[in-house]
Amino acid sequence: MRLLADADPARWIAVTGSLGLRGRRHRKAAIRMLLGQAGAAVGAPSTGSGTRPGSGFGAWALSQAAPFLMRKADGRVLVWTWKAEPELIVAMASAQELTPQVRTARAMMPMEYDDTEEFRNPYLGSGEKLVVPLPQPGGPGQASPPPFATYTWDTGTHLITLQAVCADRERFGTVMSAVDEIARTLRTVDEVSLGESGPVLRLPPA
């Protein structure tokens, strides 16, 4: 299974398709924002500038390895950043096998993750959308988590997720429609053996 999505090239830069100097700025911005959100989730301390210790070097190192890691992920991860301002927002789509451990982890998520609304995708069917413009603040010395939105679809065998993280709370609402557009085009493609008819899109039941 591979992921496909149609992101407006006038608005988004595909990070997972860039190599070398091309797209380096957008790639570094995406990795830095993803690292920052992950650090906030585990309570990593922040520096006075609002960034985390070593985040600059870590973002640079991961930006060099990211395209190869994404390629190794076999099309199950897609990442985009805002073309005009790569530090503003990053969106990442992923496909994860629904193991018993994954289902258990989802069942144990904080209560704020229960406040979802229905979001329909013409390829994946009915899913869930969660918008958190004001995440719960961290403790003393911890940076405040950035606003984010998460879209999820349960295909029965995989969990398809699109998550967008924004660096500007005031502008978060203005870019959500562009994220919705990506979410509506997200789809899976089944890989077929040589000699078969070709990629097949999974469509929801009639």
C-alpha cells in the first residue's frame, strides 16, 4: 500500500520528494517543526528562544536523511510545508498497520482527542477530524505546544493519518482550508504484481 495526495503546488512544497540543495529550506523547517511537536509531547525543556536544545543541528541532520528515510518507508509517509513560508505549517500523511498495540494506544489517548468531527474523503470514506487550536500548556520550563489538526481513517487493516502543525496560532484558522483540500485527496494505492492490471484505488462502499 502506498499513499497519494494532490497538494496545490502554488501553496505547498512536497518535502518527501526533495533531495540535496533543492527544497533544503522547506525540508529543514518541516523536520524542525515535527521535532518541536514531538519534544513538547514528551516534555522536553525549551530554550529561551523557544526552540529546543540541539534542534537546529538535529533538524539539519534529519533534513539530510529524511528523503532516504521516506523512500525506505515505501510511500507510506508524505510531508509538505507552506511554499511561501515553510516555517508556518507542516503537514504529514502516514499509513500505519492496525496492530493490536496501535488500537490499544488509540484507545488510551487523552480525552481532548475525543472531540472529533466527521470528515469525509471520496476515496477513504468517512473519517474523523480533530482541531486543537489551543493545546494544553506544558509545565514550568516547557514550551507551549503548537496548534494542530489531525485527520484519521480506519480502513480495517491500516490507520491513515494526516496531521498538520502550525507555528502561528493567529493564522492557524486561515490555512486550515488548504489542509482540508489535501485531506480530501488523500488515498491509498494497492501495489500489484507484474502482469496485473495496475494500481487500484480503494473506494468506499456505495
